[in-house]
Amino acid sequence: MTESVLQGQLKTSRDRPQIQKWMGLLVWKIAIATLLLMAVGSATRVMNAGLACPDWPLCYGQLVPTQQMNLQVFLEWFHRLDASLIGLSTLAFVGLSWWFRKELPKWLPWAAVGALGLILFQGVLGGLTVTQMLRFDIVTAHLGTALLFFATLVVIALCLTPYQGTATAGKLRWVGMTAAILVYIQCLLGGLVGSRWALHQCFGGSQLCAVMNSHIIGVFPATIATISVVFMAWRTPALHPHLRKLAWVVGGVVVLQVLLGVATFYLHLQVEPLTVTHHTVGAALFGTLVALTTLAIRDTSRNIQSLGNS
């Protein structure tokens, strides 16, 4: 009897890393799908397809509007389809987290529930964007919630990943967090510019220039903070290789994002793929900063380092 109980405990102990690994992979897949969803959402907005399906949650009262299908309808329909699949995947993540809760960190089921709450709220905002005729504050909140959901997934995935810090990150976590917050605000300002067509109106008749200028001014603190992350990582000896690589990625992405922003501005948002790329790279920069900050926190806190093994 005692031997069988011990064997069962040993088996559970062996299965735990494998289950945790697969849960981490599931979260990463949902995170990548969320980034792609935001890209499709950006394309939907840029192509004036936000109301291509006049009703919600169906499209022209159908699951697949075959008779009305064109590029704009397809973008809006596919955006909803992708969002639904992410919602179902998150629901599965919650179910698996509770089912295997004995083999997983104690915090994971509750974190999964928090992520589910965000995606449900995101779905409500998605419906309101249609029923409220693309009201700019709802559209911006829709983007902001998507970014928070994306960041939550990145944090969960990294906390499930084995990581042995070198305790050299120091203040990098605070600089990274500041940069992530500033980039998040900048993404919201960019979404506000897009949802109100502020660039077009500003060029056309000096309307909404304050909105456009706030986004332009916001480039400077966000860029300076991001470059500070790269500089601090470069100056920190014995920094963990993962943190150093993430810092170099952050540096490359922020340079790319600034160049895309300048090109988008001077081309007056007339090149749709360029505008969509600008929005998507901004979201990717935010996610990378969140990843770097999460690892920097784990690097300097023994309690959080052990999250993946608790």
C-alpha cells in the first residue's frame, strides 16, 4: 500500500515538468495568436472595415456571409472568428489549469481565470464597437484591453518557463517596466489617432491636431526609456543571456518602429500595409518589454524565480 502511494507520488513528480511545459506552449500559442489578432484588427480599421458586418455577433445574420463576402467583410468576419478561437483557447487553458492544478503552480489557475476575464471583457468591447458605430473611446479601450491580455499571457508563459537568474539585473526591471508603460500609452495614443482619423483631419483642416501631436510627442519619452533599457543591459556585466538578447531585440524593434512611424506620417496613412505593420510592431515592442521586465524581476527575486517550480 505504502509503496503504491510512493510510486504514484513519484509519477506525479515526473509528470509535473512535462505538464508545465505543455501549458507554457499553449499560452505562447495563444499569445502569438493574440498578436496576429491585433494585426488583423489594425487592418480592419485601416481598410474601413469596422462596420463591414452591420450586426453582432453574427455577420449579416449568418455564421459565414457567403453572399456579401468581399475584402472588407472578410476582414471583419475573420477578425471575429480569430477572436472567438482565442476565447475558446483561453477557456480550454482555464479548464486544463484547474484539471491539472495539483501538478502546476498554485497561482496558475487563478492567473488563467484573470486572463479569461480580460478576453471576455474584450469580447464585450468588440460587440460595442459595432453597436456603438465605432465610437472612438470604445475602440481605444478595445485595443488597450487586447494589449493587457497579450501582456498577461506573456507574463504567465515566462513564469512557467524554467529560469535561473544571475541576480545582476538590478534596476533593469524598473527601467523596463517604465518603458513598457510608456510604450503601452503610446500604443493607445496611436489607436486613438487611428480611430479618430486624426492624421487625415489634422492635415485637412487643422482639426484634431492635438491628438496627432500627443502621439508624436509621446514618441520621445517612450523611445528614450526603451533605449535606456538597451544601454543598461549593455552596461550590466554578467547579465543573463536571455535578458541581454531581449534587450538587443528591444533596441532593433524600437528603431524599426520609429522608422515605420516616420514613413507612415509622411505618407499620410496612404499605404495600408505600412500602417498595419506600424501598429503590429508597436504591440510586439510592448510585449518584448513586458517579457524583459518579467525576467528581470525573476532575476532579482528568489521567490519569483521559483514560480515555475512551485
